[in-house]
Amino acid sequence: MPAPTTTTTEVPGGWHLAWQPTALVETISEDLAAIAGVGTVSMVRVGDAHIARTAKADGTIVDEPADGFVIPVEIHAVDAAAHADFVPGPESDVLRAMSDDEVLLGSTSAALRRLDIGDTITFSDGLEVTVAGIVDDDYVGDAEIVTARSDLEVFATFLDKYAVFWFDGERADLEAEVKTIAGEPVTVRAWGEVLVFRHGDSVRSQAAFKDRFGEFTIRPGGGTFEQERAWREENIVTETIPLLGSVTCHREFVEMLRQAMTELEEAGNGSKINRASYRGCWNPRFIANRLAISHHSFGAAADINFFEPLDGPYSPTDPDLLVALYTAGLTSGHLWVNPDPGHFEWFDS
């Protein structure tokens, strides 16, 4: 059953992170550093940008979408001197020495891009950068691209999303101290407690969705985008499944839903589903007020028993419903720091 955290509750010391649901308060680095037992603190800023072209070191084009289409990517921005403490191996020195026109790639991103060290990436505004290193996803929060630039507006709009820090002390003491930090409640995680060491750890990253369901290009315009036709035709299907009826989703996600709904039906729990409260699956769009791609765009998220009362006959948190969906590889939005009951999406399968 996929879950956002493991059962680990105590970690004697080591890597930790802290995040708040919307954006971190401006003073969080100082607030964390003031806590007894906290060492280096590294702020991670997250933004979304568009790639127009990638090429090998010899100039051979790898990807160059035509007709205004671009490749959407998630970028993490860090202070190289601080964050290098959280990147093991030789890549730590690469990060420390990285110039403004160089970037690191997460390992999944490098595979998706078919790029290696020395290859180049050109963004939609014309900025060209060189790949200086490739880092295991675990050490860069599943980032597709990591930059150490200070003038981040050349890429996109960024938000402070999470802080990584060293802590040696009692977890209970740390939890008590972060409760005094201003703004939204602070979520604290220790290395090994979550599947991916990043903010919003109840959902998978954009890189993980691309790796699982395939990557598509987009043509932005007017606050929305047109999705690549070839990807849609290969992956988005409309099929009829038990209890929900007709669904339009990624072909592999359809099978996850089919498994869950068949399990409910065969167990005599079909009455737990209100077909009229199924609000769809595939919906290519940005997340509201951002350039991040909604997971509905992959056709790998579905709204089931949406807006139904939690204590009603079609509760989206009904244990039988949750077990069936978890077993099929989905997670539930009611577990999120910003709860979204009735929203279910791929997590681990």
C-alpha cells in the first residue's frame, strides 16, 4: 500500500528537511539555524521552466520541439556552498564550482533528456547552459535541473519550498522548536522517512510522473497549454470500467482504476462508489497560479466521490475504497498537508 511516509519516528541525527504548504516564511533559515543541534541549513527554491532545445557537446541536436512547443521542467535553485554539504561524492565539488551557465541534472532527468556531462540545454528565452554533472535523484529532491544562479528570473518565477539541514539531537525537541516558527505549520522529515526527500512528499515529483507515464511537450498560451498530440494519441484512452463507467485516462492508469473498482465490486462494496461524483481524470492544465504541470495532465489522477461528505455513504475516505485504491498503486489527497479528499493519483506501482 503506498503511503507518504514510512514508520520511522526517531532519527538520532543527520539530514532533515522542513517545509510549509504554500511557501516558506522569509526567516525560516535563521529560525532553523537558531535551534540547538542544527548545523548547515540550505534553502531550496523551486520553479518551472521550458526547454526549447537540447544538444550534445558537439552540437548535435537531441530535442528541438517545433511550432512553439517546449519541454516543461522543474528547476531547483540552491546556494552552492551550503547545498554541496548535502550532495555526496564528486558531484559535491562540481556543485561548489558550478558557474551561472552550468547546471546539474537529476539522474531521471538526464535519462529523459538523453544528455550527459558537457551537453547543452537552451531555454525558451534563449538562455543556454551546460550540464556540469549528474546527481542521483535522492540528493536533489527529484529535481530535473539544479542551478546555483542568483538571478533566477532568467528561468522562471521561484518560491522558497523547503530547507535541508543537519540536525543532531532529539526529534521531539526539534518538533517542539519548529512549532514556534511563524506562518503555516512546518512539516519536518528525516532522511529515510519519505520516499523522496523533498517538499510535498505525499505526491510524486514531475520527474517521477514523466518516468512512469512518459514525457510530453506543451505549447503555452493564455495561462494554459496545448499538449503534444502524438503523446495524447499514444497514451490517453477512453474505456469503460466497473462502477465508474467511462473514463478517459492514461492507458496504464486506466488499468489501476480497473483493478481497484473490480476489487470493490467483487468484494460486494460497489455501493461505496457514486458514479455521479466521479469528476474525471485526464485534464491537461497548469496547477492554479503556477507553471507546474497538474498530474491530471498525465491522465494519472482521478477525482472519485469528489465533494462527497467524509461521513456520508460515498465517503472518499471509506476504508474499503482506500484499501482498493492503495493496493492498485494510488494515494489519496486526504493525506496531504493541504487535504484534497476524493483526489487520487499514482504513487508507487
